Amino acid sequence: MQKRKLGNNGLEVPALGLGCMGMSISYGEPDDEESIAAMHEALDLGVNLLVTSDAYGNGINEALIGKAIKGRRSSFLIATKFGNLALAGRANDSGAPALSGGHPDYVPQACDRSLKRLGVDHIDIYGLHRVDATVPIEETVGAMSRLVEQGKVRHLALSEAGAQTIARAHKVHPITAVETEYSLWSRDVEESVLPACRELGIGFMAYAPLGRGFLTATIKTLDALIPKDRRRDHPRFDALNLERNRELLQPLEAIAAAKHATPAQIALAWLLAQGEDIVPIPGTKRRKYLEENSAAANIALTAEEIAKLTAAFPMGVTAGTRYPEKQLKALGI
């Protein structure tokens, strides 16, 4: 697996990471045995960056990763996040008076719980999952920086933060990476977030780089999703929007067929071609898809193919917002 550097801090990571959320929640049925096998194979493939959050199953996903990396900790890079209390479905789980997700007193509590679940003595990349509108970002990042001083955390990150928030946070402590949705059908970050990261020398981790599975070209009707799949609540997967959005897939499928690749591989190759500072983190719990995704790093698209895909998926073309309205309000963009 090729390597890339996240920002000016020089943290070297694989060109593709592994998003672990779907192993525990949201998409399909969990399969811990297969998920652990996938993480072990990821290491064999050089995909040693595992990305999670304490909100995924209220810590369940972190505990699963802890099992997978036991005895192999030094071979993995672990990125986890805190502060998305809405997704976790709780105010906190410490028994203490409720604190908001970005409260300076909450930060070390959350970190200590993550360390315990993961079974590690430090976290390689620790991120704020959602910016807390009730707390100045300087206070949250200040508390995060103290974790670096204590050796519990190596690098800091933000998720779904706006350009101005990123700049303010970076003044308090260097931010190594910003983790935000980015794919052919979610190109909003190109407007201000990605330019801000590049101006400040911050790396970019692109989550949902396959459009939550849409860009695999296997979800063309709702019949492809089980009844409790969380994507059914997402506007872009509304039956009418899905019908409109699937028309976007033709150029992607055509290029994939011509290059004897899958649409998912072409979508990832396009994203990798957007800059050496971008690290897509596609999620899967299946070894088969892990292998396919990893192979995307070896696909070289021509300038003409990149331009064709870029033109086929202009910013704003996707029908439906990328989150339900309630979740959109929690984004810092």
C-alpha cells in the first residue's frame, strides 16, 4: 500500500484507511468474527489505519477494535473520536453530571474511556467528532492538547468542522487532520474546508468516500437495503431521490467497465487523484470489499477520465441532503 502524509506534521499513513463504523452499527448485521478477520487482513495489505469513534455503538466499535489489535498494537494506527453525544444516544456514561460533548472537563473523561475500550496506552489520532456549539473551539482543543502533553494522544483532528473553526483550532494546537465526508456525490468540502486545510497544512481524511455505498452501483433501489439499515433515513436514499441519483452512475460504470475495475474502485481512484493530502477511509466489514478497495490505490485514471467524472458529478448535483435535517444542524460546516 502506498503511503501519504497527513499535513505538515508528517504523520505517515496508508493512502487508504479503514472506516470501522459499519462493523458495529448502521449498515447490515454485525459480524464480529468477519470484522476482526478484515482488520487483520487490512494489516497484511498495509491498510493499518483504523478509524472509529466512541459514538459507534456507544463504545462497542472501539471495544471490537481492541480485540482485533490485541498483541499487534504497534502495527496499527488508531484514530478515534469523541463528542458526538447525539449519535451515541446519551449525555455521558460516566455517572457524573451531564457535560456537553466539547466541554473541557468532558474531553479527558472521554479519552480515558476510549483508551480502556481500545486496550491501548495512547491514541494516534484523537478527534472531535462534532463541534460543540455551546463551547468555544479554543477551550475544547485546549483540553485536547493537554492529552498530547500527557502522552495519551499523539495527534489531533476535527470532524465536520467549518473553515473558520479549523483555523481557530489550529492556532491553539496543530491539527493533523480534518475528517469530513467527501466523494464524487458529496463535494461540498471543495468550496472552503479543503482550501482551508491546504492553506494551514492540515491533512484530509475523507469518510463515506463511496457515498455510503451508492458509488458501488449496487444500491439502485431501496430493496438493496435491509429494513433497519440507517441509510433508509437519509434523504439521498429516499426512493424518489435514489431514482434520480442512479442516473449519475452511468459514466462511473462505463469507466469501470473499460478499466476492468469496479465502480467503487474508480470512485476511490478519483478521490485519490484529488490530492496527495487526501486519505479516503472507506468502511467495510468484509474482506472481499477490503481487498477491492485496497486495489483502488493502484488504479491510475487518465486526465480525461478524471475530468469526465468531475463533470458528471458537479457540486450540488446529488438529489437530497447528505444527512437528515436534525443531523445536518449538528454539523459545523
